Amino acid sequence: MELKKMATEWRIWVLVLSLLAALAMLGPHYEQQENGEYTIATGINKGLELQGGTRILLDVNGTNVSEENITEIRNILGTRVSAFGLTQTDIRTVRLGDERRIQIEVADTNQSRLTQLLSQKGSFQARLQLDVTGERQFDIENSYTLEKTSDGLRANGTEYMPGDRFKLDSVEFVYLNDSQETANLEVVMYTGEDVKNVQESEEGITQGTTRRFPIIITTEAADRIETITQNYDTRRSANGQSYLSLGGGSFAQLRLYVDDSREASLQVSSTFQSGAGTTQSIQVGGETPEEARAEAERIASILQSGALPYPVTIESISTITSSLGSEFMTTAFLSIVASLIAVGVLVFFRYGDFKVALPIVVTGSSEVFILLGAWFSTAATLDLASIAGIIAAVGTGVDDQIIITDESGRERVRSWKKRMKRAFFVIFTSAASTIGAMMPIVTPELSTMAVGAAGLGLIGYTLNGKKNPHYLAVGALALTVSAVSWTMSPSGFALQAVRGFAVTTILGIMVGIAITRPAYAKILENIQD
């Protein structure tokens, strides 16, 4: 075995660099917990079965709720939990009898926080306080007279009572209540529909119990804010800054509402009268810095996702325990290691050469390590289905390496290149068939269309070229299968539970044929030289 020659092989260097990259991604790091403490954690994103979490079943309230509405709600909730920072989530549509529900599984055990986040429809409004005593002029696009009457409020010649909402031009007013001789109103400055983007910010916590984050609103909303604030006086506070005033020594409060529930109130700077700008900020508070941060994240996630087209109610909520998860994970990986060792022993007895058996175990283990580092530390979570996919990928990889080993010992009259060409033809054919078998689990709709397109192509090719009529029968069968499958409307949600198995198996095969198989072939070539 020529070690110097092996050190110059680029395929082996690809394997080594891939292992180093996986090690960097899986390496231990500090992770901040909800209580603010830091703990050491690995880079693997564990799924619910391994880490624990919460399963929530949501029912959509409303009549004539369509499949498109269910999908829209599912997507909005997915954006909401993702913006909240809960990346290890699984959101799917499930069928209970003739009705559909939305099931959410998230690796978080704080049920009260999840309930508040998911049960809200998400209608957001920022309203500016407005008091009307006697008569008051209010200029928007036109000039209007607001008058407090003995029974309520008169605006633009129309009588309103507490609890009413009305519009003047394009501005909405909310008539809250009366206090003594004053009508207490609120003017809607902007809504969730006016928010274009929620920006990530580390402005941090002010005075320990408040947190501020920036948002981007539309130009129309910025112009509306500037127009509305022209109707207010200004007054300096004790800190020397000038704010909008209601008169009588009190400041006008900008109140933030989610589903008509007040979430926060803050004073409005007089600089808004000279141009609000499209960059605004929202400030929320809590009794502790952690509560302030959680409230800011919740409101930011609601603004990021938008409002639901229909309200939802939580039908059931349960905790997913992870008591057996760690044991199962340990057992699963021990079984992988044990299977690799067992394969190595059998290969040693078959070929009588330890130098052949050891690379099989090493490259097989490398395949698992690379898959964990490249996939389960970045884009996916490791759950039971994914572990099953890893085991399947390892089994396929060992089969391929045995094919390479067996082919390398045959027909010495042939060159090494021709022998490896035969071996890799079998490997690529096997990989293509396995990936093809897994694709209907990953994307059933796309696979159905692909089968139908292949059938049409085969029929057209046969008719045009007058080829073997058997091809015509095969094409007709493929087209029939595609039509029947499409008519039955295959659902990707029904396969969601095993989709991780299929995706992991496909990725494991691709890592094998791109990295570990070529490296093993080069190692074997140098061993046998």
C-alpha cells in the first residue's frame, strides 16, 4: 500500500475535507436556554421523539372553508412559528373522518406560550389615542368636525355610539367609550397589512423590561401617519423630548392591538409630524427581560406571518415525552456501528484480508458522519424516520462496497479501470432505482406527473418509430397508472410521517456515490497494488 500515492488522490481528499466540515458543524457549542443560562450542546437538531415537545391539534372555525384556505392557514402558521424561532417543527394537515385539522408538532414544552402564539388570528392595528370634548376639527384628505353630543359622537353629520367603528376618507376610527364630557376614540395609524417586513435587530432591552424591534411599513401608511399627527399639539416631557399631546397635560398614546387585545402603549414623538418615514419601531415590555424578549418575538412573528383568513381553536394539546428518545437514539446508533463491525468481520472472513475489511467500516461510518453534519445540523431534524433512513443508506452503502470489492478481485486480465466501470455501473443503476422508488414518498404529485410524461413519451416514440409494440403496452400502462393516481389525488400530508425516511435515504445514497464510494475504490486500488 502506497500511502504517498493515496495522499495525492483527490477523491480521498474530498472525503477527508467532507469529514472535517461535518466535524465543524457537529462540534459542541454554547446554547442559550429560556432562563438565560448557557449550556453546551451538539450540532444535531433532534426531533420531537428524541428531544420532546408539544403536539397541538387546531380546528379552523368558519363555514365553507376550502382546501386552499386550510393550506393558506397552514403556511401562515408555519411562517409564524419559524419567525418565532421554533425551527424544529412539523406542520401537516390531518383528516379526522370527513373533516380536516391542522396538526403542529414543535420541540418546545412551553404550552401557554404556544397556545397564545397559535390561537391568535393575528389582526394587528396601531391606534393613536384621540379625545373629543365639545367640537374638534380633524383634517385628513378633507376637513371634518367631530362633536361630542349628550348621547354619543357626531362625525360628518352621522351619530355614533361607544363601540362603533367608522371611516373618514380612508382613515378608520374606533369609538371606545365616554368619560365625563369627553369621547374617547382611537385613530388607526397602520395595520398588519401595512407592514412590509419585520427586521431582525439587536437593539436589545431598555431598562431591563422593554424591548424594541424595527419594522418597515408602506409609503401609504407613512403618509397616513404624517397626515394624522398634524391634528395633534405637542408637549415636552421631563426628559426634554417633544411628544404628541392630547391637551390638558397628557400625552397621546400609540396603542398596539393584536385581535383587539391591547399589547403595548407608547408615546409618539413630535418628529412624526415632519415625516414618519417607512421605518418604524415597536416597543413591548414584560416583568422580566426574558418576558419582554418573548413578547417582542411573539408580536414580531405575528407581523411577519400576517393574519389568518379564518380563526382557529386549539382542539387538543399534549406533551411529547423524550424519556425513550435518548435510549432509542443510542440503541439505533449502536446498531449501526454493530452492523458495520459485523460486515467488516464477514468481509474479513470472505477475503482473508484485514486491509480490505477496515476501509469498509471506515467509509461506512464516514457516510453516516457526513450525513449528520451536512443535513441534520442545518436543514433537517433527526427523528425516528430519519434514523431508519440512515440505517437503510448504510445498508445500501455496504452493498455497494462489497460489489466494488468483489469486482476488484475478478478477471485480472482486465484493467482496474474496466473493473471499476462495471462495478459503478451496477452501483449507479441500483442508486437510480432506489431514488426512483423513494421519490413518490417525497413528492407524490410530481412523481405522478413524471410517470405520465414517461408513458406519453414512450407511446409517442413507439408510434413514430414503429418500434417494438411491447413498448406501446408499457407506455399505456404507465399512463394509466398516472391517471388513476392523479384521480385519487395523492396527498403529501399522508406521507409526511415517512418523508424523512425517504429524504434521508436519498441523501445518504447521494453522499455515497459522490464521496465515499469513489474514495473507497481508490483506497482499495492502492491496497491491491
